[in-house]
Amino acid sequence: MKTDYGDSFSWIETGGERAFPVDVFHLTPTSWIGVRGGECLSSVSDPAYRAQAEFNVHFQADVFKTVGNIFAPHYRQLEPFYTMRLSPEDRLREIGREPREDVFAALDHFFEIFNGGRPFILSAHSQGTIVSLFILSEYMRLHPDRYARMIAAYLPGYSVTEEYMKQNPHLKFAEGTDDTGVIISYNTEAPCPEGESGVLLPGALCINPITWVRGAEYAPRELSKGSMIKGRKIERYADAQIEEGTGRLVCSTAEPKRLHSTVFPEGVYHVHDYGLYYYDLRENARLRVNKYFEKNCLQK
């Protein structure tokens, strides 16, 4: 059954006091693990899904709480073990059904009822990033007036590929620290993870979230503005370097066992894509917001 976004039950966050001249529309990563061999699609009313989705929003979207009003919808999601068994093509096809349908409806409600014409940041992770690829390629193509107000799309946790960008010439991948209307994406791993992530695709594009360059220059952890690991800020924890040929973001200073998750192989830091570069992302969002207002001669 389609999700009703006129019902507050369908939203995790609806902007709070809306104290900022910028909104953040955030899509959570996969927040529901079903019973093996059971349902592959979550309901937004499932208590386990809702609790994890609400945790994930604060785990990630709070990066942007110093620059924008946070809006985050619940949406029907695919179960992760089922999703990761699919080929990239089948994964897109399946997520292009109910998850995409829900999020497009949530976007309509966001723009028509909540947004009030403010510029916005699109942020997401993992399954949320996959849905965001549909947002950028389809929804924003149909709504260029809304796309024109997008400050940036922060989309770590699934590959934005060269082929995807070629198929969508209206989109731009980030090239520097403060360009606007662009996509930011990366997938973080240790130098030698114990297996493949499933979220890193051939032709993946990447930008370094410490130096904000596209090249393979090494960024030592001393340049990082800080990480947020398991609820605690850690100074000078994560370094970063883009690996030529694969487009993966390599972090050599984090601890694989400490950051291990139940879904991904040890050394795949998927769950911590936001946390490892938490304060770098926060500062970068501030810079891009400022540049957007400057370019468009707007007052904050």
C-alpha cells in the first residue's frame, strides 16, 4: 500500500522550527532486516524498521543540522540480504518500484507543503542513495525549477558511475570544495578488505571528503576536521585517498575490527561513510550553502 505523506506518521523529521533558510531532504539507508526467506519489502509501520530508521537519521543527517532544517520521510525498503544478492541491474529495478514510488510522493509533499521555495540539500546513504539516483535522473529532470534550488547532493554509500553521468547530462559531479548543484559520492574501505562491498561498481566516481579533490592525492588524518564514531567525536582519526582504477575511497588509519558490521565484510566501512568524515562533511556543507547564496545574490 502506498505511503500517505499527508500523515505525520510517515515522516521521521519535518523540519523542526525551520530556523534556517535551507532545507535538508534526507533518505535513510536500509533500516530493516527481515526474516530470512520471508518478506523482502518493509512496511513503514513496522516497529523495528521505524526505530532503526529514526536512529539512522540522527546518525547521519545530524551532520547537516547546523546548516539546514532536516526533513526525512519513512519509505518502504528492500531487505538488505535480499538486495545484496541481486545484480546491480536487478537491484535498480527492484528499488525502482515501491521505494522509488514512496520517495517521489514524499518529495511532492515536501516541495508543495513544507519547502516554501527554500534552497535545499539532498542527502542519503546506501539504499537511500540508490533511490536518490532516481530522484536526480528522473524527478529533477521533470522539475528543473526545483533542481535549480539544489545546493548539493551528498550521496555516499553507493556508486555514482561514469555511465550514469553520461546518461544524465543535466547532472554534475563535484569537482571542488564549494561548487553547487553537484553530486558528492564515495565508498570507504580499508586498504585490503576481506571481501567485496557490493556497493562499489565499475566506473565509480569519487571525491575526497577531506581535501575535496578528485585526484589520487593522499590526505593524512591530520587534515581531517574530525570523525564521529559510535556517538563520540574523535580528532584526526580518518585519512583518505582515492584509489585510481576502482574509484574507491581508501582509509588506512581506521580500525577494521572496531568498525565491523554484520552485513559487510571486515574492512568495508560502508556503515561509517558519514561518521569517518562527519565534521569534514559538516564544514563542506556550510561552504556550499554560503557559495549558493553568494552566487544567487541571496541573503541568508
